[in-house]
Amino acid sequence: MTSTIRNIRDQRINVRTSGERRGPVEKFEKQKTYDSRFTTHSTSTKPPALDGEPSQTDHKVDAVHEVITGQLAPRTQTKSRNAVLSDRRDFYYYVRKRTGRRCSCFDKENSPEGQCAICLGTGIVGGYEKFGTITEVLDFTSPNLVMVNCEPNFDHDTRPVFLRLKEGYKYGYIEATLPIKNNIREIDTYMLFQPCFNRGTKLIATDPMGGQAEIKSKEDLAPFLLFDRVKIKIEITKKDEKPIISHFMMRYRIKDVLSVPGDIPRSEEDLVLTNLGMHDSYQEISIFFDGRTVTRYHNEDVLVRLSDKRKFKIVMVNENRWGGVLTSTDVRARYLIEGLDHINKTLLV
């Protein structure tokens, strides 16, 4: 009887559950048993708990960050976007350029010209990049600029530098190649800016295969978006006293939807500058944006409300993140006042 009980006890001691392993055993040391079902982890990250005895919270140490970034944060992003869309205001978002070609209005001065139609006071050619589009500009600073019977207008200290037909010539042209990136084959807008009206100007576009077309509308320019570059020629025939050209601007679309949805509270704060003798008021509003449409807003960027074409400049940005994931952004923006803010008049919607 005693032998039978001892044999059963020995069998129980030697039985190990599936997945268990035994560590090395020194003499007179108790043997430790680990169950792989409780020590396996979803990643190669080694939590501090594994340095000692296994714990029931090991899986939390390893997986909590992945749960936040992979599940909870995306759900919060979706909830924020749905909250915005339920009572939204649509905006065009213009990102202030901080890198690029230096504008010609900035060559002889320590600061850019606030009234410059090329850089809009930023000092960088193009000024602002509209969300969902790419802007290319042909001006005095364009690389590989070709001028035939034309020259920069250095006789007048203008900012920016204008281009004109040479004295004594009745015909000339200005030509440069503009790069084209991946797009959806649609022109958002284009413009040939002339400080004074010239009756003898003409726009000619040429693709790399040699095809040409005169540009009279944005539909005429759209076929050239199939290529990686387009050559723009500005022909000038002297029908006026002094034909002058500032620049050519082309903006094409890279997204189907250009508007950005935002949520505006009902209350708006007014700050009346009575001490400065101003009758107008600076008005600031708070705007709530989701974290998916635009991933980064900056101070000095511009928003245009589609409902009334009212323009705002961003003055404060507060990003809401969870587990390193952007879930939403709170923005403070002030009205751009007619007559005080030059960009209010020159920014093309």
C-alpha cells in the first residue's frame, strides 16, 4: 500500500504541463518552472518584470502602448472627425512657405515687401501653398530664365523686380520651364500678373514632346499636367507705352477635396483697439480640427471660410495627442481686416 502511494506521488512530481520548461538547477536549489502561456509576448520588447519572477501584469507592460496607438487612438481620431463633420465649417487652408526661392523684393532690403504680389510678404516666391495643391511661379528669380528682347526693370526701384520689353523693340518674350509633380490632372487656378494692363501679352505652353497651345483658360493648361514639366512662354507685343510683367502663377491639384472641415463655437471674442483710434475690431475665433485631414498647423498660416470667404490668420495651435498619435487640433485664428492685412486682398482663393 505504501509503495503504491509513493509511486503515484512520484508520477505527479514528474508530470509537467504542456509548454512548461525547467531552468538550470544547482545542487540543493529548488527547481523553478515557467509556463510559456504566461511568459510569451507579442513583440520583442522585454518588460522589466521578466528580470525576476513572472507576473500576471507582464502582458500589460508589453501591449498597453500598442493597444493605445493601434486601437484606442484611431478610434479617438474617428470620433473627433465625426464630431467635426456633424456641425462643420469648411475652410481652405494656406500653409505659409518657409523654404524656397528668395523673392526679388527681398534682394536689396533686410525684410520682404509686405505689398509684394509674388511672395505676399513672406519673402519666399509663392507665399502660401494651398492645401491639396502645388503652386509654381515664373518670375525674375526663376532658374534658367530666358529673355529675348526683354529685360528686368531696374530703372525704377520696385519691389519685386518687374520684367519689361526693351526700349526700341516691338516684340519679345520671357520663357522658363516649370516642374510638375504627381497630380489629378486638374488646374485649380492660374494668373498672369501685370501691374498695368498690357494689350499685347500672350501665354504659350509647350510640353516635352513639342506640343503647344495658347493658354486662355485653365482648361487649356490641364493637358500639360500629364508631363513632368511644362515650358511657359510670355510673349509681349508692344501695343502700349511700356509693357510690364510681374509673374506667372500656376496652381494644380493633387487632392480631390481641397476643403478642410472645422468646428467653430458659437461665441466669438472681440478686442476693440480703441486706444489706437481704430473703429474696426480684431476678432478671434476658436476652431477644432480632426487629426487626420491635416496633420500639422502652424502660426501665420491662413484659413479661408468657404461660407463667406472670410480670411483668418492662425495665431495659436494646440495639438491633442494620445500615445504619440495626433487625435485633434485646437486653433485660434484672427480675422484679416481689409486695409490692414495686405494678404486679405492678394491671396487667391
